[in-house]
Amino acid sequence: MQTPCIHVCSIEPATGFCAGCGRTLQEIGNWVSYSDIERRRIMALLPARLAGAAALSNDMKAGHASGPERPL
């Protein structure tokens, strides 16, 4: 059975996707019960999910790094 898992398992709170493979917890948990067609459909979505998550992470880092300073 084909799997996108790369053993970097950590769910990103901002997206709900695994940082390693891009799947949701539900998709990871149900992976073995999905048909080959369903697994291929999900796997086709993963590159865009991971790219979007990386862009969101970069935006968040940049926003924190360049945001206005607040007085204490």
C-alpha cells in the first residue's frame, strides 16, 4: 500500500495538517481503510497542502519578526 508518510509526524495547529506528509489526523487514521482511488486522490492534494502550510508558516514568522514593537 502506498503512503506519503515520511516519518516526520507532527500536526501543525495552524493548518491541521501533518508537517511531514500533509494529511489530516482523520486521513492518517483512516488510511488503511481507504480504497486505492481515495488514497491517490488525497495524495494528489498533498503537495499543494504542504506548499500552502509552508507559505503560512513563513508569513507568520515574518509577521512576528517585523511587527510593530509594543511598549511593556
